[in-house]
Amino acid sequence: MSKVFHKLLPMPVHSLMLLVVWLLLNGFSVGQLVLGLFLAWLIPFLTFPFADHQSKAGKPFKVLMYFLRLVKDIILSNIEVALRVLYRNRSLQPGIVAFPLSIRADFPLTVLASSVSLTPGTVSVEFSDDRCWLYIHVLHLKDEQQLISEIRQRYEQPLREIFSC
Amino acid sequence: MSDYLIAALLIVGGLFIFVGSLGLAKLPDFYTRLHAPTKATTLGIGAVLLASVAVTAARDGTLSIHEIVISLFLFITAPVSANMLAKAALHKKVPMCDNTRNQDLKAHMAHQKAPDSE
């Protein structure tokens, strides 16, 4: 029974998300609901064989906390970068930092790199091919060690707990 | 009352978008220029979208969700495009400005090697 269910609806969470986004974008009506339900079934059904199965996120409360912290950091970093842009170029001290990673799985690394790109004057540029280092370009680099430990405890540590890796 | 709120949000949003574009023009090299539009604009666009939510709420009394979906997509795509641009620049060996710290890491970075390797 559950096998049949799995065949018919291989990715229930994805289906639900597709349906919700479809209804949010198109407005709620019976027609849209039917069409949305059909697409929410069809798309995961067709794409499931191609999906690359990733580590699962657990602990919804921690995910929410992570998200809220990220939003707060984005707002603060925006203000900081805006001020930095308005200062003179000569006072700017850009730099590259190699961040030693302690997580290895693809999806958590993607989330970490995206978080780094979205926050305080940092853009993640490249991973080393052994997945041990993340290279980050920093708009204004004051203290390398401080930046590394900040990223470690603000983002990497919570991500390790969320993905339990 | 809601008019003032909407106006304030639009002004803040416009200000941040302006600073982002200014940074794109004035910062010293490609890599630092990457920072201004990916960051300053996320908050700017966020504020404009919030203003849009406030307008619909004040006019129709309903909560519009489109804007939240737009900002979600923006948050997902902005880091990816910044990362691709930075990678392309490294590949093309676009120079960094002279006072960049740890420039010796650039070659390791471009070849995806660990910083302590030869």
C-alpha cells in the first residue's frame, strides 16, 4: 500500500509546496485549485527519477530561528554596506578569506554559501575541490579570525544542528 | 496614517537601491562592485515590496502574498548570480584592486585548491 502511495506521490512535501506557491501566485479559485493539484502531482511524478537525494532538514523551530537571524543580519548588513559605499574608496580594505569548513554535504553547503553571500559585505566565491575550504570575498576585512569565528558560530553551527551532520 | 508609512517605506527602499547602484559605479574593482547590488538592493527591494503590501492592505483590506513570494525568490537567486559572476571573473582573471588582502589566495581559489597546497 505505502509502496503504491510512494509511486504515485513520490515527493509529498514538494507537491504541497508547489500547490501553495501556485495558489499564491494565481489567486484562489476552484479552477486554479484543480489545475494546481494536477500540476502538484504531475511535476514531482515526472521529475522524481532525476532528483538527487539530499540531506533532510529537521527541527523546524531551529530552521525558523535560523531564518529570522538571517533576515536580521541581512538588514544590518545592508545598512553597513550602504555606509561603506558612501565612504571614500581609499578607506576600503577588501580581502579574500579561506573559511575552513566542517560540513561536507551538498545541500547544507549550498545554504551556508548562500547565507554568506546574503550577509555582511561577504560574497562566497568558490569551494576548494576537496570541500574543505570556502573562499569568501570580503568588502571590508578588518579581522580575519573574527570573521571566520563569526560565520562559524552564527551560520555553520546552527546548520550542523539543523541537518544533523 | 498609512500613507505616511507607505511613503516612508518607498523612500527607504529608493535610498537603498540608489546606494546600491552608486556602489556599482564607484567601488574600485569588479569584486567589490559585486557587493553593492547583491546586498544594498535586497533591502531596497524588500522595502518597496513591503510598501506594495501596505498599499493593497490599505486599499482592499486584504493581505497580498505575491510580494512575499517575490522576495523569497529574490533571496534564493541573488546569491547564486553573485557567485556565478564572481566565478566568471576569477576564470577571466579580472584583476583585484591593489590593497586587497590575501591576494596570494587568488590562484588557489581559481583552481579550486586548498589554500595550503602548492
